Amino acid sequence: MPKNKNNQTIWKSRIKKSSALFQKIGSSIEIDKNLYKEDIEGSIIHVEMLFRQKIISFKVKDKIVFGLNKIKNEIKKKKFTYNNKYEDIHMNIEKRLFEIIGDDAGYIHTARSRNDQVVTDFKIWMRFATNDINKKLNNLIKTILKVSQKNIQTIMPGFTHLKNAQPISFAHYMMAYVEMFRRDKLRFKNNLENLSENPLGVAALTGTSFDIDRNFTTRKLGFLKPTNNSIDTVSDRDFVLDFLFASSVCSLHISRIAEEFIIWNSEGFNLITLSDKVVTGSSIMPQKKNPDLLEYIRGKSGNSFGNLFSMLTILKGLPLSYFKDLQDDKELVFKSNEILKNCISILNEVLNNFSPNKKKMLELAETGYITATDLADYLVKSYKMPFRKAYKITASIVNFAEKNKKKLSELDLKDLKKIEPSLTQDVTKVFDLKYSVNSKKSFGGTSFANIKKMITKYKKNI
Ligand code: ARG
């Protein structure tokens, strides 16, 4: 029986035997098989271009396209056998193409290298992943707006240093996260610009002597222009850093809201209740309902940052152009992408399955002399005094209230007058929490009217 020659690595003609250990460890197929669709799409457009440029014949082009489509089907139907020995998805597909169409498969790699092939596939993949994340973020924003809509009049303490600062609407707090997730969307969207440059055709690092048409492949693969410098093209992983950075910042936002909800869900704060859908129990303490999902997403941000740091470290000090070091880029990105998508979904699930404890929020907002700043503002406005003087008078009133174990709203006008004789009954209105929240009418402030307007505006922009 003739020996099956196809069962050899592409470089068998040059390299007699490579270490089995390295074949196993150096292979990236388990990771980059994720790129099969993009790889096949890129290859089909590549050979179409080679044919248009009269570099390969119609017959060869047709055979290759037929073979590639067959391979795509095999992979989709999980009938494709991957082989570690062929290192990555690019070579696994090429080897299978030889099996299907014979030696004409050998034309496919004309005027290209895996170096441009891999970044082309990766950029196409990332364009889709980026748009997908933005869709998920839109969903999350819709959920936040739904919660906000129901809680415009829900008053809670706004904190600084986790100490009661000034009363706010719970909706206003929630919508702070809308701003963060909108910035995340923009950050991802901005990345699309670097992703719009087509690497295909720079070959290994120098470009090619074949008369290729990079504008054709650019158009057909959904890019906007070909990359300018062949060496930079195969060395560049800035788009990877951009993706990992955008993912990290988004994970960080998710981690911050998770942390706050964990605190608020504690018995100490008791500002929110998580429904049974989003808590887990303890193996020993029967009473427990733990916010594990929130802890999970808070923890996962660490993986995301780690991936960003790994990539920065891989690139630091790496000479131009392609090195094996770069192979790890895909694992980092795929993992960060998976983490982020899961975390967005989990946060969405939590936000659909919790309720604010409105009574407790209000009670907490009634402590800590939270309307002191309102009193100071009132003094400035009603008595035309400088803010610093008003601050001093208010501090004396707070000291008095604290000493007498009273809330500001429980002080008698008589007592207030001892500190500031010109005060009248009118002043007591500023101790009302609703009055306080609603008075913050400056643009971006927590007044109910502002919040309503912002909800409408956000909804329009989704
Ligand atoms: N598996 C490789 C990677 O993902 C493909 C590029 C290989 N290029 C090379 N010159 N070895 O980075």
C-alpha cells in the first residue's frame, strides 16, 4: 500500500522530525478552531482575488471554494477531525483541503502567510464579538432603565466614604451605571476603527511579488482599507489590547455595582433583597441566602485584568515581527470575551430579580444629618450670606442636634433660633428628604424631573 503522504506536516520536506512534546504543547488548535468560519471566509475571498488577478485558474479557484465549503459543513456538523500535529486551524483546514481536492489545494497559500491570515481571521472575529457585546450592553441598559422607571421616587442615602452624604433617588443611582455602560459601548465601538484595516496580503512580513488586489479583499471581507505597512501588520496586536482593555473596564463597572449590591444586601444595610433565583445557600447554615452570583462577577473582573496584563507583557520587548509568543493572544481574548458576556448576562439576571427595600432606604436616609447641606444652601439663598458662614452655622446646628440626640427635622424653631436668630418656621422644609432630592435641579442632578427626562433620552438613544 502506498504511504499516505498527506499525513505529514506542511514543513515535513524541510524538518525531519519535531519533538512530539512540542507538537502537543505548541499546538493552538484547541483555541483557534473558534476561528474556522472567519478562516474559511478569508480563504474563499483570497482565492477569488487570486483568480481575478489571473494568478490561479478558474478551475483551481472553483475546486478550492468547493472544498472549503465542504470543510465548513464538516466543522459545523462536528464531523471534522482536528489534528494537533497540524498546529492550528489554518493548517488543519489546508490539510483537509488536500484530502478533498488533491494537489490543487496547494494553490491556496499563494501570496499569503499564516501571519497575515491569522490577524485577518482574528480581526473579523473581533468585529463580530464587539458588536455582540454592544448588543448585550444595550439589553443591560434597558433593564437598568426599567428598574429606574419604577424607582424615580424611591429615596435613599447617597454615600461618600460609605457615610450618608445627601439624599438621592434610587433611579439616579442606577442610572449612573447607564452612563458607565454607555461609555463601555463607545469604547468598544471606537475599537472598530482599528479593526477596519485589512491585514490580508502582507504575507509573512514584506508584502508579496504577486500582483494581488488588496482593495478587493478589503471590500469583500468588510474592512475599510488595507493596512499600510506589512511589517507592522503582522507584529501589531494593539487591537487585541484595545479589546482586552475595553473588556476590563466594562468588567470593572460590573464589579463595582456587584460590590455595592453585596453590601446593600447584607443584614447591616438591608437596602435590597435578592430573589431566590440569584442567591445560593450554605452547606452548614440553613438560614443563609448568599449573593454568590454577584461575588462571581466581582471576582471575574480579576481574570479580565489578568488577561490584559498578560498581553501587555507578551508584547513588551517583543521585536518585530511575528513570534510564537503572539499565539497566546487568541486564548486571552476568547476568555475575556466569554467572561464579559457571562458577567453581563448575570448582572442582567440579578437586576431582573431583586427589589429595593424602599422603607429601609428611607429610614437610613433619615439618619446622619443628611439634609445638612440643604440647610446651608437655604441660609445662603434666604439670608444672602456667604456659603462658608452658612456652613459654620449649619455645623453648630448639627452639633446641637447630635448632643441632644435629635434628628434635624426634630429640632424646635426655638432651638434653631438660639444658633441663628433670624431663622423662621420656613426653614423646616429643607429637612424633608423629597424636597431635598427634588431641589437638585441642576443639569445631571438627582431631581425627579431630571431623572424622567434622562430616562426618555436614554431610551431614545438605545
Ligand atoms: N498558530 C499561529 C498563531 O496563532 C499562526 C501563525 C503562525 N505563524 C508562524 N509564523 N508560525 O499565532
